[in-house]
Amino acid sequence: MSSVSAPTSTSAIGQQPLPIGLQLKSSLGKCYIIDEVLSKRPAAGRIWCVYRATHEGKQFILKDIIPGDFDYLISLQKHVEHSPHVRTAVDSIPERHILVFPYLEKGLLHVDIAALSSVAKKAIIRDALAGLADLHDKHIIHTDIKPTNIMMDSFKQNNGDLRYCNVQITDLEAAVILPPKAKGLTDRLSGNHFWRSPEAWARGIQNTPSDIYSFAIVAIFAWTGRMVFFSDEANRASPEKQAELILRRHLSFFASEMEDFEGFIAYHGGDDNPFVKRLKGLLCTFSEEDPRLPFGRWQQVDPQFRDLICKMTCMDPSRRITAREALQHPWFAQD
């Protein structure tokens, strides 16, 4: 069984943000007009941007893509272009290495969770999970599951309740197609620190179970409004201290079963692994005065939801349920 690395990239130099009002002709012969620069990220000698644009009065998202990744991402997205819950490119501007995506109104991070009914929240979680399952069915690991990468449109029901539709997993720029027999990505600190799996923190082998772990943390946020690994202290801390604070919460909430933790140790090659030693050291910092708080015992959360999350957050990646299995969990059948 082999391991694979993410695709290598080359970079273009010097392009600045495109001006508002600029018209761009696409490979499909459509004309997109730049309306707004949504984000700018300097890297590799240029500024990479995300734009809001219009074509015939309809809004779209245009994204700068690293030239060396452009063809790879087009190929990858073709595998899931028919999934209703994965946002894929609908057009491109090849000479500028820009991909064109449908416009979605809002990311999950900016949804008012407290204002939603349990039915609405569960629908968001289910639809996003269906998108993840579609990716995994095609051996695609997303690597950066977080609330800002789950987007949707809103609408009001006749009774005035706010609901969301077109829920999609977005931002496949860091996604990787894994050969069916590959162990996974290696030597990579994937994803955002507040949503990252333990094996990603370890720079260990990462495969679809790593997405599952991250998705579970997102699901907790979508259901309760709580970012379980976030704290003001961690947000302000140095990278080393931040990692310690976040990893301690991983151990507190999700290292509840000794069998899982032993499986995690074995997954990373045993007790001699430096990351394993680090986690064992953090385990020793808990005490009767400062005990661990396993998520499976959180009484304020529905028991079926607790069970689903615990099955998705086993410390041992090999024992986590799949996205398809999670969709069949009894929690989704509850009213």
C-alpha cells in the first residue's frame, strides 16, 4: 500500500487584483463582469483573489487558481460535478487561470445557529454530510472541512421560519484524489487548527476518516453553536502554545475510550512517535480538580447526537464510521 502527496504547484508572478467593472470572456463564451473583490491573499509574488461577478444579471464567484493546479482541479471536480451538495466549477477563464463557481449566499460560520429550528439545523448537517459522502465515494479527501467551507442560500417559510437550501461543501482547492489502495496523505499539516483531526496535527497518514473527524466538529458547531476547540486564549497564543491548548481539548472531549487511544498510538507507529509522547504528556495534565470532559457524557446534548459524534471522532482513524454510514445513523431519522 502506497502513500501519496498533494499535487505540486507552480506560481504566476505579479498579477494584481482585477479592477471592478472588468469584463472577462470565459471558455463557454460567457462574459463575466467583476463587481467586487471578496478576498485577497498574497503569496508567491502575487495576490490571489476571490471575486463576485455577474453574467446576465446572475451572480457568480470567480477564483484565482495556482497555474500548476488549474488542470488538476478541473479534472478532480469532474468526478463530483453532478453532486447537489458539492460546489464545483461551472465555467473557466483559462488564460487567467480563473475558475467560475455558482454564487452561494452564506457560509455556515455566519449562520445564526440560535435562530434555527432543530429541523433546519439537522437538514444543514445532513446535506453537507451527503456532499462529503459524494467526495469520499470518488476517493477524494477534502482536507479542509470547516464551517466557512460549507455554504448555502436562505429562504423564509410561509410561517416566517428561516431555512436554508443548496447546502454545499465548497473550496476543493486543497482536495486530493487518493488511489483506492493508497494509505493517504503524509507529512502534511492539513486544515484549520480549530477543526483539524488528531492525525493531521501529527502530520501522520490522513485519509477520508480525517475529513470525518473534522466534519464531526463542524456538526457540533451547527447543532449547538459551540466551537469546541476554540478559546480566546488559544486564538491569541503562539503556534506552539496554541497547539497545546487545542490538543488538550481533543484529549478531554474525544479520547474517552482506551481502545481508541491505543489504536491511535498504533496508527502512528507506537510509543516512540514524538507526537504520541506529546499527547501522553498532555494526558498527565488532567486531574480530579481539572478532569477530562468526554463528549459522550455531555448531558445537555441529545443522546443520539452524542453517539453519532463519538462514532465520527474515534481517536483511532481506522474505527471511525464513514460518511455513508453516518447518514444512516438513527439521529437523522428523529423529528
